[in-house]
Amino acid sequence: MSAASFSAEPRRVTRWIILGVAAALFVIPILAMIEFSLRAGQTGGYDFSHYAAIFTAGRAGTYDVLFQGITNSIGICVVTVLIVLVLLLPTMILVELKYPRLRSVLEFICIIPITIPSIVLVVGFIPVYSVVARMFGSNPWTLSFAVGIIVLPYAYRPIAANIAAIEIVTLTEAARSLGAGWGQVLGRVILPNLRSGILSSCFITIAVVLGEYTIASFLSQNTFQTALVLVQHTDPYVAVIFAVFALVFAFVLLLIIGRLGSLGRNRRSA
Amino acid sequence: MTSTVVAPVTPAETTRGAEATPRRRGLTWLGLVPFGAYVVLFLAIPAVLAVASGFFDADGAFTLSNFSAYTNPAILNNFWSSLWISAVTSILGAVFGALICFALLGTKADRALRSTVDSASSVLAQFGGVMLAFAFIATIGAQGVLTKWLISLGLTTNVFNSFNGSGPLLYQVPGLVIPYLYFQVPLMVLTFMPAMEGLKSTWAEANATLGGTRFTYWTRIGMPILAPAFFGSLILLFANSFSSYATAAALISQGGIIPLAIRQQLTSETIVGVANVAGVLALGMVVVMIVLMSVYTALQRRASRWRR
């Protein structure tokens, strides 16, 4: 064990002190949210009354805006996932197979939204959406066009990593030379191989859409996040409860993505 | 990389027949159109409109008068706040994040500890926004757990509920540092860990063989090698904090930082005849982001030298 004293690694004690302090600091706000949501008024006692209130019919009216916001957000999720699957994914496959020289251009385009602050894009989205509203009406789902742009960097990366990991050109050549049509190549060779990347992309898209606030608030749409802000003024407890739910939901989504990633790794190493 | 992928394509296309190839090329080219059109309509046009709107007045005539916004002390103050909040949270976030990465050195990537830290980091780095504001309202807000705890200890006026003589710390610009760190540190862990893992154990062995100590290893080998990656991540954190809006918007109803100043401008622009100051402020943000990203790419290039 004398080698340990020379190595770059921290000593066991140092490691656990750093990680322990970090874990404690990061857990405090989450515990605080849970404690806050369980408070029974100003008495100092705890109960589940705020949780029960969400589901009681009498007070349901208060939360209509919240449930409407969640419904709208789910609709936006569906359309945004469709944008990823129908616009981004086919373009990525096409570029990989036919225009490999455009790959760096596509990557650059997909990274841009991360470098432009949402609040800056919003300044440009407002005039664009006055045209969109004339064409499609001001339906909540039209927000997906804007959110789809914000999602691009996150959706691009898992699919790109998956494409890089499989020999997509070789697989296509093999399938073609065995007599497969382009439909079969796509449906039975390419898409099954990209399954984990595509799923990760979709989950990340959902997580980003559910957390999006900036664009929705400026384009005056009621989504999950904007509804949380509204409800927070009248009933901070319920807002906190839903924030905890959303956090747990996002954590589960990301755990699934992690699992998908490791499944992919196992298959490749096997 | 590109040439190796191109190579297998060519023979297959020649087998398909000489006259079929140009026709197919013509059709496949159309496949790029939908995505291209989408990006032009919803990324290029909004980005150009956002920046260009600053150069026009309410009647659509070209003007530079909107730039007088930058002589307004309130706007300058907002810009300054944005910059120092980003600087403080990126430096603190980078130092604490790097410490956590250091603590994780030598742990196996597939063990439960690392996968928990990885998943937690990616959730928390994405956690910015309204929900993060709620978490800290529940922690250090006027009725927050820590605030009430300090009161119960006898500190009826403490740093959380009375800062600078103007109410709870959380609802003031300096108070943003605490929630911002909550997503900055995890982002640092995510972006800096690959560089930390790139340190080769042979370097530590060489250092030991030459009679070096742990201290000389870090000061003469580790830190110089990690420096470009560290500063690259730091810039990423700065940009992340600089462009973040939702958390501040949920906590502060007035201006204070530049995204909030843009909100004030946009919400007051419903009055016809007000100049496009929001566009000028957006341009200012874009300029800062371009500078940051240029430095970032330069540092990334330096950092990748050691990873070959």
C-alpha cells in the first residue's frame, strides 16, 4: 500500500470528507422542499394536507391552471419529440450516409442554441411568433417550434454518439448488397441500432421541455413552469410539491438514460 | 475521420450504375430541406431579428440611438451585476467542482458511487429555473428551513431574512449566488471530470521515481496539465450563469441582471413608440457570449493536447 502515498489519488479520509460535505450541501435544499411541503400551516406540525388538497374536488379550481399547464406541456413534449424524430433524426442519418462532409456543419448548427441565451432568442421569437400565430393560431403546441431549437444541442448528442459507435455506413452497405431496399435498411438495420441513442434523445427532450420557462413566459403560453410560478403566488406549498415531483421524474428519466447508455456499452464490449 | 467514412461509400455508388447516381443525389439533396428550413425559420431568423432589432427605431428606420441605453446607469449597473455574479459563481463553482472531481479520482467509473454522482450531476446541472428558485425559497427564503432554524437559535435577524437592510437575501441580486452555485458545481463536475480522468498514472509514478512528493506532483504536473481544461470549464460556467434567466426571474420581480433588464424592456414594449432597447441588450449579451466561446475553443484546443 506504500504506492498509494505516491499516487495522485486522494487519501480515503480526504475523499469521504469532500464527498460527504458536498452531498450534505446538495441534499439540504431538496430536504427543505419536502419539509416545506409537509408543513401544517404556521403551527409547526406536519401532515399531508397540502398533498391531499391537490386531489380534493372542492379546491380543484385553484389548481386548474396548473393541470392545464401540465396538459399543455405534455402536448408540447409530444410535438417537440416529433420534431426531433421527423426533422433532426432523418437529417442526421442522411448526412452520415450521403453527405459526411456536412457533418461538422450539422454539429455546429446543433450547438449554436447553447451559445445563444434563451432570453436573446426570445427577443427574436416574439416577431416570428406574431406570424406563426396568424398561421396556426396561438395554440400552446406552436411553442414546440421554438422549444425544438432549444432542445437541439441535447437531442443531437446522444444520437450522434450512437451513430459514431456503430458502423452505420458498413451496415448500410452490407444490407444493400444483400438486396435490402432503403426502407428495409432504415427500418431493420439503422433504426434498431440507434434505438438507445434515439430513446436518450427523446427523454432528454422531455426533460428540457418540462423545465422550459423563458420562452413560454414571453410568448404568453401556459405551461408547467409558468403555471408553477402563477400557483406559487397563491399556494406556495403546491408549487413546491409539484417541483419535487418534477425533480424525481427528471431523476428517473436520467437514470433510465444512464441505464440505456450502459446497456449500449455492454453490448459493444460483448 | 471524414475520409475514412467516405471511402466505403464510393464503391457502392459506382456499382449502382453511372446514370442512377446523379438522379439519386438530386433527390436525396431534398432530404436536407425540411431540417434546413426549420433551422432558418426558427433559429437563424430569430437570432438575426434579436440582434438586428437594436439597430431600428419603432418606425423601422435605421438608428444607433438605442445604444444610448448603455449610458443609462441602471442598465450599466445590471450589466455589471450580471458579470460579477457570473464571475463569482463560475470561480466558486469551478473550485468546488474541481475538488469533487479530485475526490472522485481513482474511483471506478462503473461503480455505484460514480454512477450516482454522474446521474445526480446531470439532474442538478439541468435543475436551473423555477424549481430551483422554489427549492431555495423553502431553504433560505423568509419562511425557509435554515432561516427558521437560525431564528429558533435566537438569531431573529440573520443574514437570510435581512441582508443589506433590504429584506431576505434570496430576493436580492447577491442572493442569486447561492442558487446559481447549485447548478454550477454539478456542471463543473460533468465538464471537468473527463480531463481529471485523463491524468495518466505513469506521470504520478514518474514523479514518485524522481523523488517527488504528492505536493510536487500537483504543483508541477497535475495543475499545469489541467489548467487549460480548468479554465475552459470555468468559461463554460461563466457563460451558463451569464445566460441563465428563469431562476432570477422567479426570485426577483424587478431588474438587477441583464436578462431581467431585457424582461423589463420587453414587457414595457407593449407601449407603442418605445425604442428597441431589448435588441441592444441582446446584442450586448451575444457579444459577451462570442468572446467567451472564442476563448473556450482556444482553451479546448490546448487542453486536448494531452489527451492524444
